[in-house]
Amino acid sequence: MTSTTDWAARLERTSFIELDARARAAALLDDGAAYELCGPFDRIESPWLEPQGVVPQSDDGVVVVKGRLGGRPAVVIAIEQAFQGGGIGEVSGVKIATALSLAARDSRAGTTTAAVLLLETGGVRLQEANLGLATVAEVCSALLELRALAPVVGVIAGALGCFGGMSIAAGLCTKLIMTEEGRLGLDGPAVIESEAGVAEFDASDHPLIWSITGGRKRTRTGLADELVADDVATLRSAVIGAVAQGVPAEHRSQRIGELRAHIEAARPSEPPDLAAAGGPPMTRGRAWTQALADGGVNGGVPSVISADVTLGEDLARILTVVPDPHSPYHRARRGEVGLREGLALASEVTGTVAEDAHLPDERRRPIIALVDLPSQAYGRVEETFGIHQALAAAVDAYATARAAGHPVIVLIVGTALSGGLLAHGFQANQVLALDDPGVLIHAMHKEAAAKVTLRTVAELDELAGRILPLSYDVTDWARLGLCDELLTVENADVPTERDVGRAKDALTAAVARARRGPRDLSNRLDSPGARRTRTASRRVREALTAQWG
């Protein structure tokens, strides 16, 4: 009898997963009060897809609906998985970030406005690589701005799941609700297989995939808060309940001790041969840190080093991720940002903020994220223990420092790829980079990007010559309006005395600009480069702001 009743209830429920993004948003909000903003009839499309032979969509795959949820003001932001796999590009990313910022504006003005993120996404849209990466950083910043004022509830319902940089955003949410079908991880199985090989992660092994990233596993290990059935009424009730709980005193991405205890349960399968591994290599990151430092270089863990540097009247703290050949995590030995690195960065930044909390804003130390890293760590152990949450902790710490009045400056001296840059550097007030062929900034390694997008490396190179966000060239990247200054140096590998002096002068000027400027990332859309190349982003911001009410 019980079984019959259960099956009857199952057959009568309305599937949330089977709805498209627009219908999902409408299903959550109260009847009669919802209206869509910056919708398809505004016709703001990605300008980068059609030149690549990809048909754009007039809402760019993101639906923003404002209304009420359980009687409370709310905005639902739904990603349409049927368009480009839910990938985040220039237009879609700015829609999300702007909606979150406007909800924060209302909340500060006295109308507390919660946000619900329906996360069905593979992460950055590789056809818009560098702009997708930039807008994901802006989404994280805006989410944290709102999260201090009103609940931000994430929902991962469908089998596509939430991956890439948007998994970091999921890790920042006030509450995270999943179904058993949903998945959550930094790197999708196909990406890990393309980067590390089938022995590291077999993308065809579906039971393995769900045992690591599925909703049941993520809820059981505390990386999600509630597991619900695929039912509209059940999911709506869970979301209303999460919003009603309000803003907690501490968020998951701030509980560094708890995250560390969770990660310490990991048992890396390949301890290194210490004799064969040798000492740490002299990379650009280490060389520039040592050259800039006033004194010695320190580190809580071998792969994250810190130093102090005098910049004008300021004593700044430098943080750098460097290779650790002795790391027990075999996918994080070449300078990747992995589980330990994400938490170490979060601890260092949080510690600096706590030490300076008693000082007036103008005396709070600048934090310099010096970047030379190949990417995040692509590995099975990393996904099992939630690398996305470790990186979310670092993003949270950097953004919190910026909001507290610490100038956060990133200096890119070498490679800066994907989630590694999102976690370590892309929450900065000011962005500096060396004007050197060895500086490479992108959403994914070229060979892996070619495999994922079903193109050859030669085809990617040809497209990069025509499509600015696809370029791996640092001068092209700067033209997107993402860089405040390119520095010409004599020797990027072994900086000369003049190189160090030039870098210190540039960092000092960047600190002054950061102290004068906004404490969010809004200046990125107002830079001279952005005014020329991010016209679609600016149109989205203007349209959403005008329609918000």
C-alpha cells in the first residue's frame, strides 16, 4: 500500500527538470507578480558567436525574472542549458552580475531582495573564453555584494549540473539546493579527461561521475544544503524556506577550518618520490616574488608563498602560488591552484584582513596577487573533496578584503588560466600584466579547448586572429578592457633592477587608483578598452538598470 501511494505521488508531481529556464523561473515565483527583464525582445545578443558560425540567441541563454517569492521581493536568474550547454559568455554573464548588483542596491535601500540562481551550466563559454572568464569573476563579486544583505539561493536540478567557474559561484551561495540528478564540480569529466587522461577520470563512467559530483554525495558531505525531489512544488517550498532563513552569521565559503578538516580526510593515491622530485623550481612567480620582497619569503604551505614589499608609504603583502614537487596531490605539483592552495590563499588573505581590522581604511595593507600558474588542479581527488569550494573560499577572501578597503592588485607575470586566475587574482581592484610573450591568459589550455570545442589547434589559432576574446596574446587580452596597465620589462624570467623598480612604481600607482576607485568591479566596464570592445556588456547594464524599477 505504501509503495502504491509513493508511486501515485511520483506520477502526479510536475517535473522541474523538464521545464526550460523561463518556465522554471515562473514556476518558482508567486503568481501574478513576475516580469522578465532584458528579455529576448531587447535583442542584446553576443557579438562573438555569429562570426564563428554559431547562431546567437536573443536572451543569450540567461533569463532574469523579478517578482515575489513567498511574498518577499526576489529575482530569479535562470540559465538555459539548451543554449550552448548553459555556457557563460559576455552578455549572459553581465546579465547575472547586473541583476545581483541591482538586488543589492534595493537591499541597501531598505527593500531586501533575495536572489535565486538556477545553475545549469558547463561554466565559461569557450567561444567567448576571456570575456566569459571575466564575467564569471564579476558574477562572483556581485553575488558576494548581495549575499551580505539578502539570501542568495542556488539550485542545481538537472543532469547537466553546475561546473566551471560557476561552481565557484555555487560555493558562495547562502544556501545550495540540489536534486539527486544534479551534479556539482569545478571541472567536468570530459575536461578532466582531456587535460589529464582517461586514467585520471573516465568521462564515460556515469556511476563514477554521480558518486563524486552527484546531488546526494554533495549534500551528504556538506557541499550542498538540501536534497529535494524533482518536483516543482517541493523545490519551490525548499527555496522559499531557504530565503525565509535570511542571512546567516557565517557562510560555507568562510568556514575555512571546517573546509580544511574536510579536505584533510583526502588520501592522495600517489605520494611523490621525494628524492626524484628535487627542490622547487625557479619559476617566474617565485623569481618576481623574491625580487620584489623587502626581506625573506614565507609560506604556510610550500605551494603558497608570501612576502612584504614597500610601495610608497604602504607595506603590501604579496601572495604567490608556486610549484611544489613534493605535494601529495599529484595533479597540483606544477603550480596549479588545488585544494590546499585555495584554502591557504583564503587563510592568508583572511588573516591580513583580521590583523588590519582596527586600522582606518587608508592604512589597510594592499594585497598583491602575483600570478604565474598553469590553471586549477584537474584531478579526481580534487573533485571528490570539492575543489570548487576551496576556490570559492579564496574568491570570498579576496572580495571581502577589497570591500573592507584593502587595495587588491593582481600582477600577472606568466601563465594565468581558468579557475586558477578566478581564485587568485581576478577579484582585484586593479589588474596589471607584463607585456611579454610568456604571459598567457585564457579560460583553458589550447589543446584541451580544441578537443572540447571539436576544433583543431590550427582552427583555434585562426579564430583567435579574428575573435578578440579567443586570443592567447596578452596585448589582445588587454584590449578587452580587463587590464589597467601593461608593463614592459627587460627580462620577464629574471627581473633586472630596473624591472623591479618599474613594477614597484606601477604597483604603487595601482594602489593609489584602487584607494580612489570603487570597491566593487564596476570600473572594469568603464575602462577605455571596455567602452570600445564590451559595448554589449554596457548595453545589458543600461537595459537592466532602466527596466529594474
